[in-house]
Amino acid sequence: MIHEAIHNLYPNVKQVIIDEDETITALDIDGNEVTGIDMEAVNSKATELQAEYDAKIQAKEDLKASAKAKLIA
């Protein structure tokens, strides 16, 4: 979710590269490095996005269970 968080917070970022040592490099449309990325904000946004994703998955599973229960009843 780090990629998505950076793209959400910094719309000028067009590419995110995470190296093997977990160094994050954000590039703009011209391939120039974007500086000033607030990793605390990025991590917070990534947590928020993960929670939203998890909630959607859970809602889908709940809907399936509800439909199955209705078919059985």
C-alpha cells in the first residue's frame, strides 16, 4: 500500500521504486526524483488504505455468507 499512499498524497509522483534495502525513491513524469516525501504521512495513509481494503474484503465475504444463509433457509 506504500505505492498507493504515495500516489494519493503526491499526485506529481508517477513512479515509486522500492529497493532491496527498502529505500523508497519517488519519480515525477520526467524521471526526476521528488523530494520532501513525508514518510510519516505516507505510512499513515498506507494504514488507512489497508483498512479500507480489508473492510471491502470483509464486506464481500459477509455478503456471500448472507446470500448462502438465505439460500439454505
